[in-house]
Amino acid sequence: MDSDFLLIRRMKQGEESAFDVFVHKYYKEILSYCGYRCPDRGYAEDIAQETFLRFFAKLSAYRYKGKTKNYLYTIAGNLCKDYLKKIKESPTEETKLSKIIGFEERQTERALDKLAVGQALKQLSDEFREVIILYYFQELRLREIADILEISLPLVKYRLKQARMQLLKLL
């Protein structure tokens, strides 16, 4: 039997240690994903925590289908999209964002490279950026990406190819 299935069953029965094990199992990956999507580390941490809170809030209605990690990525992705919409709407957040980017530019060569990639990623459409982040930074398989984004596998392959070509031009 799948370990996630047993873990979710234990959580539904109210076993507190199961919640800890679950968070420990997935938190690092979800935080990393949020970190790539959000420019502010503090907000990325908040979004990662909110992802688990929302999962646990709906736990009683959750039906295990073998794709728990994909479900967490979907929740986190939606929360990141909401956060980024807020940034675009709020000029004070934009000012903070530009200060963060300015700070990163003063870091080491590696940080400059990371920033260049980050800037190039920002120039991609949301669909292409999402596929690149999930594939390269989160190291998910194409099938998992298709499930998370709720699109077909050929469309994931197409977006990945197009995103690579655009990144090559930008970098």
C-alpha cells in the first residue's frame, strides 16, 4: 500500500504525528517551488505554510488518488498566482520588489547568473514559466507536470520546447 495513503488515513483519524510526518515529507519541495515563483522569501514561506493549512482544512473531503504531491503543487501554484496579482496591483509592493531585485544584483557571480535566469523567466509567458520551473527547478516528470497543470502531455512537451527556445534567445 502507498505510504501517502496510510499517512492520510492516519491524519484523518486525528493522529498528530502523521501531520508532522506529512509536512516534513513535502515542505521542502513546496517551499522551493514557492521560492521560485515569489521574489520575497518571507512570502514564499507564508505561501508554503498556507498550502499545508488549506490541504489540512479540506482533508476530511480529500479523496486519495495517488497524486498528493501534485495536489499540493496545485494549491501552492494558485496561492503564488494570487500573490503575484496582488504585487501587480499594489505600487508599494512593486517598490519592495524593485529593492529586492536591486539587492540581489549586488550579490556574487552566482547570484547574478540566477538573477539573469530569473529575469529571463519573468519575460516568458505564465504557461512557459510554469513548465520550466516545475521541470528544471522542481525536477518533476513531464507526466506529473501535465497532471498538476491539468493539461495534456503533448502540450507540456510543446511548452517546454518553446520555453527553452525563448530562454536561449533571452540568455
